[in-house]
Amino acid sequence: MTMKFRHILPLASAALLLSACHQVTTPGANVHPMQQPTMLQTTATVPGQLGFNPLTMEGKKLPTYVNPFPAGTYEHFVAQPDYPTTMADYCDEKLLSMLNANNSKIIICLSQQRARVYVNGKVAMDWPVSTGTDGHKTPTGTFRIIEKKEDHKSNRYGRFVSNAGKTTNSNADASKGVPEGTTFIASPMPFWHRLTLDGVGLHVGKVVPGKRLSHGCIRSPRKAIKKFYEYSVVGMPAYILYPAEDYTRGGAVRSIDVRYRPSGDHTDMPLQQQTPTFPQMTLTL
């Protein structure tokens, strides 16, 4: 163990073993081999024993850095030097298979551009996303998944194609009108998860690690969102916030983080108006 971690890792007499995690990575992602530190050669540290949040740990870019967590654990995944700006994703499918509307939540972290799914207080999935740009910011707040649709298309954004079949505008907004002599071709949004009535949701789309690219939706790599679609359920809570959640307490978020809405956001609808068939959810603090 390097001196970097001696002042932050707790001095527990024994550490509990974490259940094995299945890590899924996008081809070409920079995956670092495990380098076992002295203290953690045979034991793993569970979140409850950590004195810090591994999602926001510092010092990973130092040349002397050694990942202090056992390979295969979620802690090792987020402690890699290129996290969170990596296309690598994480999935514990055994944990994911236990998901229901009452024991799970998905958190979209805008500052890190990551989506994390928690089941029974543990991370079951973690993948990169690209959210809304300036002028089209993804709203912060507390939501639920109110619709799932495998083959969904936007009714607003897409491209204009001339009668001759040539694309005249590849980033068209049909709400501003369709030019004469052109046809509107809607953008596909596969594996759609709707969060708001006015069109904010998760779907397949171009993702660049750490970059905001969308008109307000949460774009996701196909492999990750398709896997999530297999297990996600309507009514599942969703949080969109700026700071990284408190991973050491099961992804707890503060009320102020989801109440804050940057200027220009178009979605500020009370939860009970969005989902009349579900009770208003309470923050896990």
C-alpha cells in the first residue's frame, strides 16, 4: 500500500469479502490490470467500512498510484485511473436480476456523466452517458420511469430530407416547422425510458465520455441501456443531480441536489402530476 491510502483506509481488524462482480467493458476501453497493494492482497473492503467515497477519490493520476481494491469489485472499477471519463461499463447481472420498483433506483450524475443503478443499496450497473448541452440542459430532480418502449422515435428532433433524398439538416427541430420540399425523419431512440411527460428520458445515442451532447435526454451506449432495459420496470425511481451521490450509503442523495434546477430548464413538474398511479416518493437521506 502506498502512503496515499494509509490515512483514508480504515484500520479494521478484518474485512468482509465482497460478492464477485461481473465487469462488462466496451471493446477498446482502457482497462488497467490489478496491482495488489500490501494490505489488500487477500481481503476486500465493503462500502460500510470505507472512510471515503471511491466515486470521488483523488490521486488516481499520480505515477505512483496503485489501485487498492481487488479486481472484479465495483470499488476497483471506479478506482481505475480513467474513471469516470471512460467508455467502460460495469454490470452485476445477478444483483440486477433482483431489481423491482421498491428496492432500486437509477441515478444520473451530471458532473461525472455516469448512470448508476442501485439494487438493495448496491451498484448493479454503471455506464457513461451524454446529457443535455447549454440551452437544452437535462433537468435535475426526482422522477420515475413512466414508460418503456424498445423502438421509440422522437417527435421533435431528427433530420430534414429533400425530395431528392438529400439530408438538408442533420440536427433538425420539427417544432420550428418543416421547410417546404423536405420531409422530417425522426431520430430513433431505442430502449426508451421516459422520465418526464415533455420528453426527457434515457435511450441509445452517441456518447463521448464526460461530454454533454444531447437536447436534454440521457444518451447511453447500446449495450448498457439494452441490458438495463431487460430488467428495468415502470415506477422505478430516478434521480438526476450534479454532484456524485454518497456511494458509501447506498447512493444516498441530498434534497438540495435534486431540488436545484439550472436556469432555462423546461421540466419542473411535480412528481404526482407526472405519475398519477404512483405515490410521491421520499428521498433516501
